[in-house]
Amino acid sequence: MNRFRGNGFCRWTMFVLIFVIISAQAATTGKIAGRVIDRETGSPLSGANVMIEGTLYGASADLSGDFYIINIPPGLYSVSTTMMGYSTIQMQDVKVSVNSTVTLNFEMAQEVIEGEVVTVTASAISFKKDQTSSVRNISSNQIEVLPIENMQDIVEMQAGVVEGHFRGGRLDEVTYLIDGLPVDDTFGNKNDNSRSRVMTVESDVIEDLEVITGTFNAEYGRAMSGIVNAVTKDGSGGFHGRASANLGNYYPTTNDIFIGLSAGEVTRNQDYKVQIEGPVWGNTVSYFINARYQRNRNHINGLRRYLPTDYSNYTADDPNQWIDTYNGDGEYVPMNDTENLSFFGKLSYRPIPTFRTFLMYSRNDDDWGWYSHAWKYNPDGKARGTKISDMVSLQINHSL
């Protein structure tokens, strides 16, 4: 819904309510597949048990020694295989990414008496056999060490992406998804990357980010240039929390260009973050909450010499008949400022390992202004933009 008011103020409010039963449009989980064979003979070991440690995910090898485990949330796991008469093999640091398959091959050695577990590192031997497109997966562990401020910064770091354009495509040719649900802004500004989607989440919320820059399949119907699929975090079994505050300012060498900047104004740019997570009822019900508030007045000011209600007329030939009213207070007014509030809350319920449901609520409240030299001395007369988005999602996933 778009509404324009008389003072040039543009307000945009959008509410999205989505219920997804059984599965979302795009994948939010990964898969482990592979084969179990005898190390000496190369024969398949039918009936070998493959388990993801610490979970109830697992499978048994078939007559050909092949196995697969589906519906695995993104993350790092240890996978072990056991069989009577063979030594146990454990693969550590198996990275499962959204919408992809990790291939693991186990070569088991015969052993009459039970001995030590053979431990190997999966990263040296696992690979994706099903990847036919240009895909980049960024995990939460990688995001924590990256020098980024938001999700778009992560996307911009990928090869083939420049200012939101995927391999030269247009901004509206990229599909953004949160937990598999499309959040593209159909009616938004196609020339502004930050407003080409209805909803966005903070980087601290992302468990796994999938960026596809080309040759994707028909699973993504509307996309033409690229796909960005963000899978959000669930609450953990223990209570965790963190908070941070950042303040910033500018120190110009001259005030002739950037007027109104004061070296002592340390709160000119503000950024506050808070995040908490923990259990509600054991490991069955958990919550995850993240909030961020940003108030950036940036470096360009206008001078309030005139008010929007003032009137001037210089059309007369006689200067004595000119009309010039200026009732401004002469204060400096930021003209390229932004104010952003984002909130993310998620309540997860997992009564049994094969059944998972969560209720998610996210809100973006943005207000921004942009500089125009024509309004330098009447900064209050320049139009501003406001965008408010609310998203509620209920997803149910059950593996039979």
C-alpha cells in the first residue's frame, strides 16, 4: 500500500502473513549421501549403520552399500559408521549446507576384536557431486569472523555480484528468500538494492546463507539472475545473550564543504544490538530473539534558513516588490540520514526428531532522507521515505 501526503512524505506499510505446511518453496535443509565398502575387497557393506552423532538422524546402507540422510539442518556434524566385525569410522567437521548434498565414502577395515575408533576429517574427502550451478554457502561460523555489517555485505563479497547486480543483471531479477520463503518487493524501487525486497534480517540471525549466481534449476521460478536464500537460527539448549553499542562521528579538516559537523558529537552515528536465546521447555521448545537499532545522521547537513510554509516571490521587475520570508532557526539539519529498527523473534518446537515447527516474526521499520542541493536551505521541505514491513511465518516440517 502506497500513500502520498501533501508535504511530500511517502509512507509504505506492508504486512506479510505466510503459513507453510509440510515444506517451503525452497530448501532449508541439507543432505548427506555416500557409500560404505570393505577397505580390502571393495565390496559394499549392506546393513552398515551411519549415524550423525548427537542426533537421531541416521540410515543403513542398502545392498549396494549406498545410504542417504535427508532433512538435516545446516551446521557442522560428526558422522560415524558401525558394523559387526569392522572398526568404527568417525568423520568430523562434516559441513552440511542448505539445499546441497555432502558425499561421504566410508572404507571400513575388518576387525575381530573391538579396537579404537578411526577418526578422519571430512573436509579433505567430502565434495558435492550434485552441484551444477555457481553456489556459495556461508555458514554462521564464517559470518562471525567476516568484516560485515549486514546480510547484503555478505552477498557483495561473492564473485559475480556488484552492488546487488548478479553478473550484470537487474536488481529485480534476484530472488531473496528467508527460510525458503520469497520476500521480493514487487512494487518497490527497482534501482535501489536496499529496497528491492520487502524484508531483510541481520547477519547475526543467519545460520546458513546460500548465494546462487547462475544456472539454477526450475525450483526458483521467478529468478533470472541470482538467488539469495537465508536460513535463520533456532534457539539453543542453553541460555546465551550478548549486546553491543557503537558510536561514531566525522572529523572534517574544513567546514567549507561539510557544514555543521562538530568533532565532539560522538553520537552522530549510533548502532545498538541485543540478542538472546535459550530453552523454554528442555530441548523441545526454544526461542531466539535479535534486535538492532541504527540512527545515522551521516556527514551532509542542510541549513534551516527557510520553513516549508515560507513564501518567496522574485518575479517583479522592481526589487522593492520582491517578497522574501525566512522564518527558519538557522539550525543544521541532517539531509542524508537514516533510522532503522529491525526485530527478529523465533519460537521453535521439536517434540520428536522427525517433526519440527517454528513460528517466526520479523519487523523492519526504516526511515530515510537523501540530500538535494535545491533543498539545502529548506531541509524540512525535502520529501522523506518510510517503510514498515511485518512478516509472520509458521512452518511445519515432518520427515516420514
